[in-house]
Amino acid sequence: MDLLLSVRPGRGCTVLEVRGELDMATSPQLREGLQRLVDAGERLVVVDLAGVGFMDSSGLGALVVMFKALRDLGGRLCLAAVQPPVRSVLSITSVDRVIGIYDSVPAAEADLRPADAAGR
């Protein structure tokens, strides 16, 4: 299954909508999409995972690498609308203790403030 990525402006952040399965074949596409946002100067990113029903360790790795890249630049990456199978992977690996997870994109947007990017 192909991975579909679409970017849209959020409230004080950028939202990356992801649709498809995050696996060994598609995780490089996710990482490249996030890297393009970082290269364009985006520092507050919400990854909308409402359309992702499966994620393996390579998808998890792509998210963690880009979380660290944004954090090192003073930014934040968080996840929104995470489906139960994906949330399970995040929980089992304790990544949910590091990367913020929100029930919805609006909830994530409300927690991200441009001031956060300068203060971290």
C-alpha cells in the first residue's frame, strides 16, 4: 500500500497528514516528508495519524529520528489521532512517554505554541 502525505497549515504549526501503512517500504517516505518540513524551516509539526492503521519498527524509527531532529533545532513534533494498533506500538516501546500523543489534531494544535519553539 502506498503512503500518502499531505501538508497543511495548522493553528501555529504545520500538520502532516499521513494515510496508509508505515512499514519498511513506506517509512523512508515519511522521514523524507518530515525532513522537507524541517528544511523549509518548520519547527512545530503535528503528525496526523488518523489514516494509519499499521506501523512497524521502521515507521517508529522514522518518527523518533525526526522527533529528535526537531527537538535539537528547538522545535517539537507530536502525534495526533493515533489509531489503537499504532498506539499499542508506541506504548509497548515507551515512545508515548517521549513524543506527545493527542486524541485529535485540534488538541495537539492547542498544546503547541510558537513560543515553544523558541523556548526549547
